[in-house]
Amino acid sequence: MDDPIEYYGKCEECKQENTGDKYCKACNVKHFQQNFKNWTSGNNDIDKFIQDTQLTANFYDQVLEWIPYDKLYNINYISKDGFGKVYRAKWIDGYINRWDNINENWERFNSNGFVTLKSLNNSENVTLEFINEVLPNFLI
């Protein structure tokens, strides 16, 4: 990949070079910011952490999202570890793949696919410091 423009092409919306396959960081930042007011985890530190990943992502697979509980089904307990409980569930929407300029919404991938859920002990007390300390344990 010598030239990202040749490899990823240009954004259909702003005509700048994409940072990933049909993924324009500049435009996606704008779309994510416009949606910040439409969701919350209920914890400002968690919200900020999720928003920071959305604002810094260069590719779709670097984006974290808050998934409302009503968007999950077939939730099954898997195990327990030092931080809490682990579950497996199906996610109705699937993850963000790219912005759809025609429908002016996120194009999603893997709808009704499996996700891993983590129920943290004392999650109401989660801080950014805690997230930064334990995050490497959750990333695969």
C-alpha cells in the first residue's frame, strides 16, 4: 500500500482521501458527533471513552458503540472472572461499517451476529482511570 488514495480511494461526501475501505475519518467524526446526544451509557466516563474511540478511529473496526439492551437477544451466560460476568448475545443491528450517503445513516454489517458482553462488578463506579487500566485485558 504505497498510496492510500489509490488503495482506499476518496470519500464520496468530502472528496478527501479515505483512511480505510470506504471509511472517511473526517466525515465519520462529524456523523458520530451529531449522534452523541442520542445515546448514553449513564456513565460520563464510559460515554467519553466510547466517543473518543469514535473520534480517533481510522477504520470501522476501531469504533466502539454503546449497545442498548433492547438491541440484544439470546443472551447466554458464559463464565465469571475477576472483573465480572461474561455473556454471549446476538446483536440486532450489527456493527458500523461505513456511512451511507444516500440513506444518511450508518451502513451496518453482521446484523444478528454474536457479540461478547461483559458485566463489570461495581460498574456504576467505573472511571476512565479504571477503563485505561483494564482495557488491555478486554481487547483481543
